[in-house]
Amino acid sequence: MPANTTLLREIAKMIDHSLLHPTLTDAELRDGCAVALTYDVASVCIKPYAVPLAAELLAGSDVLVGTVIGFPAGNSTTAVKVAETLQACRDGAVEIDMVINIGKALGGDWDYVKAEIAAVYAACRANGAILKVIFENDYLIRHDLIAKLTQLCSDVGVEFVKTSTGYGFVKGPDGTYSYEGATLPHLRVMLDNAGPGVQVKAAGGVRTLDGLLEVKAMGVARLGASATAAIMEEAYRRFGAVSPDEPLENIPEGKGY
């Protein structure tokens, strides 16, 4: 059947290819950037120290360089988060994914949370970068908190609100740790409360093409994923396109959520 090239591009440009696992090596980072280039995704989402190398590897392409700030727990001071942002921008990042101070949000200190987001957003704007604010919904749980944070981010004017880091493991009563990431109910709350111009990024737990298409239909604009090759190869098969040069089995997946 004829290829639906418009849909395939829309799918690829939803994906921020995640390369955030603590054990990720430079060789794996290079492989991950190759995956991002192969499928022409929206961006790579990498650790701050890796920004210069990724910027070099992706130079001249349509794949953007993104990095994380205050990752993964959000506990750095505002000044440190701003300094991290400025350094990342100097190194070549144009998309910044910042973790909020989760304890301050849970405690209802909204003035602190808003001031922190605004400070990082100002640093992004001054350096031509966009800001995605990570809530870590596995810790927040309550829909009213997620709604409040989305409204607060809308007041600041950030470009994206984001569900999760991919590493927000919650300890249960039995001592085991669990993680859900992006859930449909939480995404709906964020979409319903996002102001004009504020988009939603799902991160963690969406690992298939069907999952991507489901959140896309809801209105989600970006997806953080490490299963990029599997998602895109299924998209090529389903929508009748010729896949990129390398077969799926030869393309390494990035470590991530």
C-alpha cells in the first residue's frame, strides 16, 4: 500500500529519544544518536555532560539536542538549576527538561515552585531554548496537584509540561519499588488544564506504536521513549513505507525509560 509519509513524519517528530540511564556509556550514546538520526526523531534527551558530544554528532540534522536539569529527583536549589540550564545551553542544548521540587509541590509551597520554574524558563528564553517541566506524577498522584501544576506552568508560559522522569520509583508497603510513568488519566488532567501554547509530553510507560498513537489521539505532542527503533519499525510496516537503511535487529536501543 502507498506510504503515509505525513503520518510517519508526525510519529517520528513526536519522539524524544531517551538516553538517560545511569550506566549509559559514550559508545551507547553514539549508538543512540545514530538511532535518532536514522529515524529523524524530534530530539535526543540526554544527560548534561553528554550535550557537547551529542551536539557534535547531530550537527546539521533536524534532530534537536535536549537535556535534563535537576534530574531525576528535582532537589537542587533554584540557583543550581539555573546554572545547569545556562551551561547546557552553552554546550548546545536547545530543549531543557527540568524536574520540579517535588516536596515543595506536595507541601503546597506554590510560590517557591512557580519562582523556580520562572527562573529556569527565563534562562531558557535568554538562550533560545524551550522548557519542558517534569512533574513526576508517580509521586504527586492526586489529580488536583497535577492540575494545579499544569495551570501554574501555563501562567509562567513554558512550552511543555511533562509527566515523568522515568526514574520516579515509589516504595510500596511491602518494600518493593514500582513505577507507572505516563498514565492516560494523568495525561487527560494535564491536557485539560494546559493553557494556550502549552503542550504535553508523555514520558515513561509508552513503549509501542499503539501506545504512541493512543496518546497522540488525545492531543499529546511529544513522547519520551527508549523503544524508538521498535516503534518506528512497526510504523513503517503498518503504514507501508520502506524502513531506514538498517534492519531493526542491527539498531541498538538506547537505555532509558
